[in-house]
Amino acid sequence: VGIHELRIVGRTGIAADVVISGSNYIDAALTISFSAVSLSAPSATAVSLKVGTLRIRSAVVFEAAAIHIWLRDRAVCYVENDYTIAGGATQHIRLDVQSYFSATSRTTTLVGTPAFTQFVFAQQAAIASFYGCSFSGSATGTRYNVTKNALVDTFGSGASFLPGNIAGTTSSGGTYS
């Protein structure tokens, strides 16, 4: 009974053909997935999720946005396929209050040289996990800002692993490894 997963699927294999524009805020304990779409929100958050689960499936492109992915209050994001970043943002990934971002053996392609204030911002016991991942292309801005007991785990990939041209920072119990 009820919705278990809201699937947003564009034209398979042609992500730029279907553009979802503007802020997409979900405050519900449900799963939402994106496939074959471009997400664009130049002055807003492309995807903001509180409590639920976000799944990034095939052929997803993040265009310019204030924030690409914002997870709050134990929200979870699973990257289930490679994806593309074609525009900058204040933060590509923002994690607050015990939220969790997981990418395993995925490639993120950066088109052009998108600019970020911080590629990953994590706070309040949030976790970002990049196991066996890679990035193709480059970006400008700070790689990471990890604070208030949050963790960004690259599984030993080093301080310059995440895209950006400025070293990342940790404070107040935040850990980058």
C-alpha cells in the first residue's frame, strides 16, 4: 500500500532530451530515482531530500544549480550508475544530520570545468563514501569541507581525489580519509 518508489525516467540514453528545471524538494520517507534526465536549478537545489532515499540511475546529468544534491535528516543517496556534471554549483553534494551518500565503482564525468565553492560539504555526523570511484575531467573550487563529526571516505584515494583545485578542510571532529 502506498508509493514505494517514485521513478522519474526520461528518454533512455538521451539525458539532455528531458530537463527537470527548478528546485525539487522531497520531505517524505520514500525512494525517488532518476534515469535519463538532466537536472537544472541555477538559483535553487536540483534535488533536496529529507528522510527518504535517492537513487541516481543511468544517464543522469547535473546542470548548473545552487546545490546539486542536498540530503538531510538521515536521507540516503545511492549512485547506481555513472553520471555527468555539466554545470557548477555552490556544492555538488551537501550532507546534513546523519545523511549518507554512497558511490561504489562509479565514474563521474565533469564536462568543461565546472566551478564549486565546495565539491562535498558534510556535517552533523553525515557520511560520504566513494569506494573504487573515479572522476573524469576537472573542476575549480574547494574539494571538501567536513565538519561536526562527519566523514568523507575515499578509501585511501588521497587528499586530491575529489574534483577541485583548492585543498579541502576538516574541523570540529570532521574526518576525511
